[in-house]
Amino acid sequence: MALIQSMEATGAKLFKYRGQIPVLIFALSLPILFFTNQNLYSSLTVSSTITLVYFICTILSVLLVIAGLALRAYTVCTTPKGTSGRNTSKQVADHLNTKGIYSVVRHPLYLANYLIWAGLLVYTMNVFAFIIVSLVYWIYYERIMMAEEAFLRSKYGDEFEEWASKVPAFIPKWSLYEGGMLQFSWKTFIRREYATIMSVIVSYTVLDYILYNLIVFRTDGEWTCCCVNWIRPSLYILIAYTIIALLIKLIKHKTHWLDATPDRD
């Protein structure tokens, strides 16, 4: 089997678990925080310069995550039924998307997901974690994108080739933008993206507690034990959004308020 065919075959297998594997990669990267940047974390309590770095990284982190969530929302909420879905058993494409966000980038959802995870990694202020996870994500997404494009190429032939020849795979070219997709739907956003927002808030909460422990309890490479405000603001946010998410789930399954229209998933 040729190398490109092998990568496409691997991508087809990874495609089935594209919702779970990024979470696993993120979880496996967390131990990196405990073994690197010890001096940085211990100095956060005494250095105003490092505290400024922490503030800047937090702001940049939030901006990246918001950009990723916004791109996901725009893609999911303006794309017709039968494309860009959450199917896991096989590739689905009732027609080739070439308008809207797909007129500027071929894989907007994967770009959005990377922006979200990049934002979370920036929050850790850990260069090692950012580089390692970014490389792993690129290897992972590259294979899935190759598998998806092999499917689209076999189904749409010259139409796909013409689109792919001018639209970048991962870095948007905004000058190419063409309208024509569906209007943004807030019902679709609530129905399909509340779980994504939940995963982001959970991730931030986990990172917040890890960094809090590394900053407060670890000095000079040694662990100290003291009882210091274990109720973090991130926990309040998590609890509040959990209640909101449960209400959305209840509305989604017990009423027709958020039902999809015939043209949407």
C-alpha cells in the first residue's frame, strides 16, 4: 500500500473517533505541566512580571477559544443538512460545500477545534505542552482530512479538484469568501453546540485547579500541604453552566422547541 493510501486508511479509522481522540490527547498532555516550567509556576506568586505574563496568556487563551467556538458555530449553523454532520460510522456528503465558510477554508471545523485546544494550551503558559500537543493534533487531523478529501474526490471528481485547487485546507483565505449558505440559526447553535461549550468549561476548570495547585502548593520543586480556598471561581461557572446544559438537554428531548428544520441536521 502506498504511503498516501496508508495515511488515508488511518484517517478513515480515526474519523470514527474524532470526537473522543482530541479529548484523550488533551488529557494525556496534562502530566507535562507537572514536570516542566516549575520555576515559572513557583515564581507566579512573587514576580509581578510573571503575573503579567499569566494575565496576558489568560486573555489570549480566552480570545482563541472564543474564535474557535465562533468559527464552529458559524460552520455548524449555516451548513445544510447532510454535510459537516456528526456522523461517525462513515463519510457523508449529499453535496459538496463550496460556499460560505467553505469558500475560504476546506476544513473549518478542524481549524475551529484546534483554535479551542490551542487557547486552552496557551492558558497553561507551558511551551512544551503547546508544541507537543500541536504536533500530535496536526498529525491526527492531517490524516482525517486526507481521508475526507479522498472520499470527496472519488464522489465529486473535477468539482472537488477545482474547489480544492483554490481554497486552502486549513489557513483561511478571506478574500475568496462567497455567500449562499443558510442563515445562522440560534436554535441549531443551542441544540448542537451546548455540549462543546460544556467541554470547554470543564477543560478550563481542570486546568485552573491544576495551575492553582502548581502555583500555590509547589515551591522550589517541593510540595507543601495547606488548605487554601479549594472553591475556585471556575467551579461556580462549571456548576452554573451544568444547570443550563441540563435544561437545554431536557428541552431538546422533551419538547419540539429546538427541533431541526428539514434543511438542517
